[in-house]
Amino acid sequence: MLTDALFQALFNISSPRILLSVHGRDFKIIYDNEAFRSASLNETFSIAGRSIWDLFNAGNCSSDNLVLLENTLIQSVELKQTLFLYDFDYQFAATGHGKTCWELEIIPIENENGQPPYIILTLKLQKKQKYTGIQQHPELLNIVSHIPIGLCILSGETMVLEIVNEKMLNLWDRNDSIQGLPLLEFMPELTDQVFPKLLQQVYTSGIAFSNRGAVVQLVVGGRLKSVYMDFSYTPLKNSDGVTDSILVMAEDVTDNIMGLQREQQLAERLTAINEELSFSNLELAENESRIRFLLNALPQQVWTADSAGLLDYVNQVVCDDFGFDVATVIGHGWQKFVHPDDLAESLEKWSNALETGCEYVTEFRLLFQDGNYRWFLSRAIPLIENGKLLLWIGTNTNIELQKSNEQRKDEFISIASHELKTPLTSIKAFNQLIQRKNQEHALDGFILKSAQNIARLERLIKDLLDVTKINAGKINYELEPFDFRKMLIETIENVQLTAPDHTIILENAVEISCLGDRYRLEQVVHNFLTNAVKYSPDGQKIIVKSTLEENDLIVSVQDFGIGIAEKDRKRLFERYYRVGDNAMRFEGLGLGLFISSEILRRHQGNFWIESEPGYGSTFFFRLPVG
């Protein structure tokens, strides 16, 4: 609100000043000061109550000035900002003189609700015309404030800031107090930069200029900062066709440029990794197109992931195999292409690699565009610089042929096992006949040894058959309730007969009925016991326990033999795996524990090992019985 004292202070000035009402576009005059009445040679009567357009009309103003004045009044109210009009030609009606050049100051007055119901309009006499170009472009005033990029108009050879929008002020880190100042006065940091020269070139030649991604040194937050900008300089000409101002449009593209730089850095890192994979005599150029060409030329699938494990690049081989472009493959991730049966294990290993920063290695089947799955060996290593993991570089190698050969090998083993089993059955039968008919017992020792070796061959062949059945998914399980304690005791008694040098002690055996395949679970216990005997040649006892923990049956077999190193424990249950130093000391094909692990897995059980080299091992397995 305007108090009497403030009112007197505002209007008791030497420049003509009037108070306008904002209601409607007539802008009614509420008060005119003495200076205004004196300039109008009307010192006696006030013009209060009349529309401003009674004062400013086609008789004393140009039509462009009238449009410009109306737009500026409206814009001042909408923006709640003080605005200026320069070079406003106006002839006071009572003077009878020619038109005079005025500077108009338009100040919105806000009420307690933050709304401007009034405008103070002040006229200041200009000794000479300040600008000429903007009068030819009154429509720009309203456009400038609403355009979504930085925009301003610089007038005259000194590049005085005539009009500027909020977007440009934010980009410069300046406020609207700079309006009316020359460019180098409010942005002195541009003095030794190329931009003032470019502006003068446009002003002189009348030819527009634009550039993309230019580096500008600006004072932002009190510090000189490099900013990347797209900008254009467009000359504005007056009615005589002479350039009198320049329209400047600018946009901050720093984030885009930095993104391109990061992409370039990734390309350079890919170059370094590719050099390790390529032939030593092949020289690589450090440009992105050649890098991608070389990666696409590799027969392997090549990919990268960021430090968080998200896929961010695949080569053309991946796209050709899957039948999708790069963006689609990255958008889907590996989950869309990995076989459902292999997905859980591959994700678990990938999560472990991300947590530990260790090499990622796994095998999985990938879905090709022809609808078939093919086996791949996937391997990825982290790229670490200065202790920071930057990205993962990975390759997928097609091992479908190896897998096919492995399958053929299993088929061969199966056939060979059956072929061996047929004559072995005959030999066993004849041996039994010899034992029954031999009266002199002269060949008893040889016959017994023959029977033992035949039994050994039978076990080996049986193991081979079980492995082929497991690989083919054809091993059958007959699940039915049985007395687990009775099975455990009988298995211990059977193994004890073949191990006279060891004492197998059953320290604890819970009475429980278990649902499962009795024969297969007996096979697990038998394998654990025979392994304990085999790998404790100097041991005298083996301890067996079975306990019940909640709804799980826990069975342990403890020996006091050679023990197992930590690095070998996790691999003992792999097919054909034998601890290196003991491979030739102890018989067997390394299949027993692999078969046992598969049997336990099919019973929703699991297993683990506790061992100390030189002191023995304890093998555990767990079965759910709830």
C-alpha cells in the first residue's frame, strides 16, 4: 500500500510521472504529478480518470510504439518486474513541438497479496536516441520472456543488453540489474575470449553466426567455470535495412558434452582390452569406429557392464546371434536369452563377482534367433584403475561343440558299460559254478581274488552307468518310507566286512522313518564310508553319527586320514574330480561323490565337508524329513 509520505516522495520529482490502475487494458490514470502537468502545459487541471490511451495515441506516437507500450505494460504486470522502454517518441499534445525521444520506466506496485494493482509510469527525456533496432521488432518483447532457451538482444556497437529472459540470466548466473549495461561491463570475463569479436563481426557484416559445443569461460558462483554451449548470433535490422542489434540464443549443453566424453573414455578403455585379445602384431588405432570394427570381427560375443553390473555394450556378433539390435539387447539384458534352467546359477555367480571383484566364469545356454539354445562359456574380468572398479569386460565363447562331444562321450561310456557288463555277468556266473563244484579247494585263493576283481569292475561300471543316467536326466527314484536307522546299520556292517583294518563305530543313530529311495541313499552312505576307509590307510577307526535337527536328518562320517586342502573341498563333488597328489595313490574314477551329490540334490538335501590336512575329514549330508 502507498502511504501519504511514500506517495509524496514518489511523485514529488522533476520527471513526469503518472499512477495507473491495472484493471482492464485501459490502464486508467489515477494520479499525475506536477511535472507531468507542467510538461503538458496543463498545471491547473489533473487528467486523473482518463485512459492512458487518451494521452498516447496515433496523433502523438507511432503505431509500433503504442503496441510496444501495451505489451510492456502487460508484461510488467505478469512478471512483476520493472521494465524500461527506450527511444519512445512522444509529443505532449499541448506543446505544439515535434516528437521528443523519451525513456519510459514502468514499475508494478504489489499489494499485500503479492498482486500488482497499480503501475507507476515515469518519462525521462533522452538527449539523443539510444536504440533504434528494437522499435522495428516490438513482438519480440513478449516472445523473449517465454522462449524455453536463453535469449537476449544486444544493441549498438557496445552491445548494450536491451532485452534478456530468465533462462539466459540463469545461464550467465546474473540478475536483471544488468539490463541496459554493455556486454563487457556486466561480463568482463569475456574480454579476452573470441565471443565479443564474433558479435562485432555479425554486427558489421549482417551475417548470422552459430556454433555447437563451444567452451565459454563464465564466472559462476564467484568462480571462473568452463561451460559448453550451443549458440547463435542473428542480426536484427531496422526499417532502413541496417543492423542495429543482435539476437543471441544460447543453450547449456555441458551435460551432453560430458556424456560424449564419457562414451569416448569407454571406447578408449575397450581399445586397451581389445589389444590384449588381438594378435600381438596388429596395430590398433585409437578411434571408436576401428575399435568397434575389430570387436565385431572377433568370433566371440564381446560385452561390457558398468561397475554396478548393468549391461551397457554388446558387439555385432551378439546382435547377429540373437536377432536384435544393440539397444534392444542392452534393454533386455542377459535374462531374456539365458536358458531358465541356467539363469539362477549364472545370476548367483554374477552377484558374487560384483561383491568380491573377482573373475566371473560360468556356463549357460543362450537363445538364438532360430529358437534354439546353444552352450556358451562366459568369462568377465573387472577393469580397475587406482583401486576403483570402472567396468567389466566380458566374452561369451561358443562351446556347443565341446558339449556335443561330451554328450557323445557319455553315450560311448554308456554303450561301453553295457558291452562290458554282458561278458562280466557270464564270467561271474562261471566263477560261481567253479566255487560250488571245486572239491579240492586248490584254486580257492585265485577264485576269491577273481571274485573280488569282478566285484570291483561291477562297481566301476555301475558308477559309469549312473553318471550317464544323471547327465541324461534318466535316473529313476522310487520314493517310499523306510527305516533310516536300519539302513544305516546294514550299510555299516556291509562295508565293515570289506575293511578288516578299520573299526566303523556308530556313535549315534536316531530312530526315524524317512521318505526316499532306500537303495540310492544307501549308495550315498556306502560311498561316504568307502571313501573314509580309502583315504585313511593308517587310520584305525571311522565314526558315524546321525542326529535330528528340527526337521532335518544330519548324517556325518568322520575319518582320521590324510585330510583335504581347502582349495579341493568345493570340487570334490564334481564329476571325475580327483585331488591331484592322491590321484595315483588311491583307486577309483572320482565318480562316487558326484553321484552322491546328485542323489542328495534329488532328495532336496545337501552336503558339506570339514577337514584339516593330516588330521582327517568329516563328510556331512542333510535330508529333510518333515
